[in-house]
Amino acid sequence: MGCSSSSSKDKRSETMLKATLIIQNWYRGNRARLKARQQYALAIFRSIEYADEQGQMQLSSFFSFMLENYAHVHQDDPKLVNRLVKIQHDIKNSRDLVDLIVVPDSYDGPRLQFPLTFTDIVSLVEAFKQQQILHAHYVLEVLIETKRVLMQMPNITHVKTSPSKEITICGDLHGKLDDLCLIFYKNGLPSENNPYVFNGDFVDRGKNSIEILMILFVSFLVFPEDLHLNRGNHEDFMMNLRYGFTKEILHKYKLHGKRILQILEELYTWLPIGTIIDDEVLVIHGGISESTDLNLLHRLERNKMRSVLIPPMKDSGEYATDLKQNKVGETVTAPGRIKPNESPSEDLSVCEWKQVIDILWSDPRSKKGCYPNTCRGGGCYFGPDVTARILSRHQLKMLIRSHECKPEGYEICHDGKVVTVFSASNYYEEGSNRGAYIKLSSGMNPQFFQYQVTKATCLKPFYKRVNTLEMSAIKILKERIIARKSDLICAFQLEDKKNSGQISVSQWAFCMESILRLNLPWRSLSLHLVDIDRDGKVDYMSSFHDIHIEKPVKEVHSALIETLYRYRSDLETVFNIIDSDHSGLISMEEFRAMWKLFRSHYSVPIEDSQVDYLANAMDVNKDGSIDFNEFLKAFHVVHRYEKLKKDVNFG
Amino acid sequence: MAEEKEREELAAAEFHKKIKEAFEVFDHESNNTVDVREIGTIIRSLGCCPSEGELHDLIAEVEEEEPTGYIRFEKFLPVMTQVLLERKYRPIPEDVLLRAFEVLDSAKHGFLTKEELIKYMTEEGEPFSQEEMEEMLSAAIDPESNSIHYKDYITMMAIDEN
């Protein structure tokens, strides 16, 4: 009796053990697949982000091309040439202008009192948390005063810490106010005993770029010795045109936005490019290259670096694009100026300009040596050997940089010599990554602090977060796919020898990779993007099923629509440049001339007459000018599931 | 026989590409290595379900003689290809999983209490870490009753996977 009951107990516990093992095994498999899906989604975001930046950099060569040709074509319309070549006339009467802008009594937003004090910092942070908007009068006052003080700062600030005075280093914020508030909540507001370095990219992408700037600039004006700002690649008026900050300003400040943008454009050029802490740690936004020379960087006139997209003009008419032909490992040793007895130039020399680009755009990689950063189109990839050499050459121990989103908010590489810190959590999408900041003091190891902003009071379960992330990533990937529909169909049909409408997954993956030039795990993603039958054959036209580009005018060719959709970010940037007074309108003639140049430089196979027809059709007023925001908005994409949702709501 | 061998070669070639893709997503440095702690994730993302013990053995196969903390692709590829060709570590069918939960649910309630689940998962078999336990609970638990309605939970996860 005893025997049989204990053996049945044994049997029971053996069954329970087996059951437990089954559940644990299943859970771990499930969890791992979620983790992999999360990585795939992040890979999609990252590769599209860098491809976009590369596209932006390519505009640089287009502008050089434009300058070369536009001047010939439009000798009596030098507006564009002036815009790009001449420096903004000094806004000497801006002080008077600010006084003319009256803050009404009815304004219930934050009010600043000059000279600024700690109270102003606090009141700004509180006000912005409640989504208030700072009046343009104060914005302009802060900008003008900030520019004045920044002009007195060196290119690279030297800072000392002590055990009682640690310094905090933050990375990219990209307009995410919640993250800045979270940092201040955890780490305290800036003060003499709580110094900060903000390492660039304060603006673009997020929706509170101006608020972040205001908090940072006001803090800087109150504590100029303890709040350090480094320029990032997004502190650049041309980047702002494409990545959202210009729009944010014009939307929040309808009356005075243009003025704000003008002052900001110049202010950016006065931001220091780096900080050195305790003569040991170099803090810069992007990275370094084989030829990085801190002495040169200390000396150059940083305010001549207007934009990464406006390379210095060369006398002989050559473009600065030969910079990009810098071969692997070759050091750029151009002399300081091209012609030493030139009259003082408004530009940096080519060599100086490249040095700044490297600082703002480069990324560390594990491969040795220094290579052009082909992903982004600017700066380099630098290896651990480059780091070791440059650091030792300048007697430094560590490089802290930002510029790249890291899942944990920070990452250490190059044997601990390079640290990336990124402070915008949920950068790509809710749940995509944490943010971090670093605390340093002399003689102690750096300390890392992580955080993640979340809307809910508690974190959603992992599978839900992965779902959100994945859906978002697939959505933007599909937008890239539809933008290359014609080229993709050609490629598919080339593989489809039997004209069956089907190809193998392998062939499909090959076509996607070669046309879209995004290094992604296409096979693993195929399930989300195409229909695959049981024999593993892909119905390739299903790549385009869930999404289409809205046609603004019926009679226009799909290929034209697709092309304009594909280049719309570039076109937007170019339009905004031409529209120097930010009116939102350009003339038909300007549009035609610009389009001609664009088409020939980018080798777009669209006839001018087609574009003409389209532009005319969209000039509703028939007054000879195009509202280009309307023009560009017309080329939007409709996702099928969104359309269904709309029908349900209004059905 | 020759035909079968050819089919196997084709299958292996296809597996190679799949394995390479899955590996590259975790190869953050783009130098054909991944952190050994990610190997389990990679293997499972390819559809296999080894137990912790089996995973441990697999890692031993692909590690360097002197473990570096990194696994090289050249070592991983042949081992993983073989695993896929032999269809090893097949995932658990949904009905088997359901029955496993039912076994633990000795009172046949249709649900497990939070305490019961924690006890089994963290004390028996290949125990969960605290992080794993918290994560499973966050998805599985019904906040109102503080219990796990396992049939619904399994169904939800299965839909999500597909």
C-alpha cells in the first residue's frame, strides 16, 4: 500500500516535472522570438534613418551643382545664389525688433526676467510640462542674448571636475521634452554644483525642440561656466528643414517664426564643437577621423560652418565633393587655404570644413582604419586603432560621443576608450530603446544612468511592446517599398522567367536588397511583406498590396507620382531654400528651373512637360505660384488598414 | 539517392542564408561574431526549441576552445545547419502545451493562481530567473482575478506568433 501510493506520487511528480519543463521551454522559445522580432524592427529603423541621412548629404552635391548651373540659367534672378553663397546680413537691429514685439497682458505663459536667474529655469520647465508656449518676444530675447554670449566661447571648452563637483553628460535629445524632464528629475536642475554637458542634436524629430532649446539656453545664460553645449549635426538650418524643427517653429510661431529661424541659423554656428574634461576626456557629438587635429579645431573660425550641406566654394569651380573620394586609409593633408594670398574668405578652407564634418558625423566601428561613412554620406567610420592614435596624440584617455541610438542608452567600445551616450528614449517608437546619461568626476570611473519614458503607469507586457515597434517599422519599410515600385517590378520580372507572377523567396530577397539598398534580413521579414504559398513561392506583386500612393491628379502617370513621392524630402528641402522668406510659395518659373536641375542631377527619367502639367494642375489659384507644402502633401501614402479604420469610423 | 542528396544540398543552401540573416541582426559590430548570450535567442528565432540543457550543449559545440564570450559565424553555421536539416528541437504543439498547464492545474479550475505558477516555474524543472518570471506574469496574468487563464493566454500568444 505504502509502495503503490508513493510510486503513484512519484509518477505524479514526474508528470508535473515534465509539464513544467514543457511550459518553461515554450516560454523561452516564445520570448526569444519576440526578442528577435524586436531586433529586426530596430534594424529596419536604423537602416532607414541612415539611408535618409545619406540622401540628405547627397543634396550637398546637388547644391554645388545648382550653384554652378543656376547662375548661368538665371542671371537676373540671383536670389537663390545669394541665399546659398552670401552670409546672412548681420541682424544688428534685432534688439530693436524684439522691443517692438509686445507681450500682451492676456498672455498667460511663462514670463522671463532679464538678467535671468535660476527661477526662470524652474518656471520654464514647469510651464513647458503643462504644454505652454513661450512668447516669441522672450524666445527672441533669449536667442539674441545666447548668441552674444556664445560668441565669446572658444571652439572647445576646457572643464575641470572634482569629487564634490561631478559633471553630467547627456546625448541626443531630439526634441523629446519628457526625457529632459526625466533627467532633471533624477539628476537635478543645472547649477554651479551640478554642471552639465549637452552633446548636440537638441532638435528635430521630437515635437518640443524649441522648448528644449529654451531650457538649455536659459540655463546656459544663468550658468555659462557650468552648462556646456556642443553642436550636433542637427544644429544646422538645412537639417532642420528636412527633419521637422523648421516646421515646428513656423507652426508654433506663425507671426515671428521667420525671424526666430533667421537668428537660430546664425546662433548654431556659434555653438562650440567640443568639450574637454580634466584634460582627459573629449566630448564631441559624432566622432573622429584619421586626420582629426584638435589644434586646428581649436583655431578655426567655427561660425563659418553654416551647414553640412553648403561646402566651401572653390575658386576653380571644382566642387567640394572630391572630399568624398577620400580613399581608405588616406590622410587628408590639404594646406590651410587653397590660395594663401586670397582676400579673407567667408568660408572655412576645405580641410577645416572636413575636420568639422568628421567631428559631427563620424561613427566608431570595430574594423580597424578609417573609411568614408557610406551609410550616412558624411564623416567616417573610425576603428580602435584610430581612436588609440588620436587620443594618445592629444594626451587624452577617453572619447564620449553621441549621434547613434543605442538600445540601452549607452554603449562602450574600442576597449573602453569610446563611449556613446544617447538620451532620447523611445527614439524610433515607444519601447525601442532606453536613454542614458553619464556622471564623471576626476579620479573616478564614469557612472551610467538609464531611464525610459513611458506613458502608462506600468510597462506594457513585452509582446505588446514588440508588436507596436514591429508594426511601426513595417509601416515605414512599406513606404520605402512603394516609393520604388516601378524599379522593383522590373527586377521581379527579370527573375520571373516563366512570367508566372511568382518567384522564390531567395530571388525576392535578392531584388529587395539590390533595389532598396537596405541591409536587412529580408527572408525573415518576408512574412510581413509578401504572400508566400505553401511551396515557398512568393507572389511578388503582393509586395504592393497594402499600400498605395494617393494620386493628386488623375491623369498623371503613376511613375511620376512615385518619383515625386520618393524625392519629396529632398524637394522639400530645396523648396525651403528657394523660399527664403518662408512664405510657403514659390513661383512657377522657379519651380520649373529647379525641377530641371534636380532632374538632370539625379537622373530622373521624367519629362519636364509631365511635371509642368502637374504643377499647373495644382496651381489652383492660377496666380503663377505654388504652395509647395500643399504640393508635397498631395504625395502621401495610404496604408490599407488605416483606410479601413477610417471607413469603419465614418461608415 | 542522388536526387535526395541534391535536395538536401539545396535545403542546406537555403538554411545557410536564413541562418546568416538571423546571425547578422545580432552581429552589432558587423564582424561575424555575436555575444554568446544571444546565441539562445538566435537559435530559437530560427524556430527551434532546445531546452536550457540542450542549449548549453550546443553552445559548447560552437564556442572557441578558450571561450572568448563571442561566437564566430564560421563555427555556428555548420552546427546550426545540421540542427535545421535534422529538424531537431521541434517546437511544442499547442495541444501538448495546453495539457501541460492542465496537469499543473490539479484542481481543474481552468486557471492557475499567481502563487501556483510562480512556485512551479521558479522551483522546478529548469527554473525561471526573477526577470523571466516577472515578464511571464506581466503578459499572462488577469489583473482582476490575479490568476492565469492559461487557455486564453496560450491562444493569445499563438495568434501573436502568426
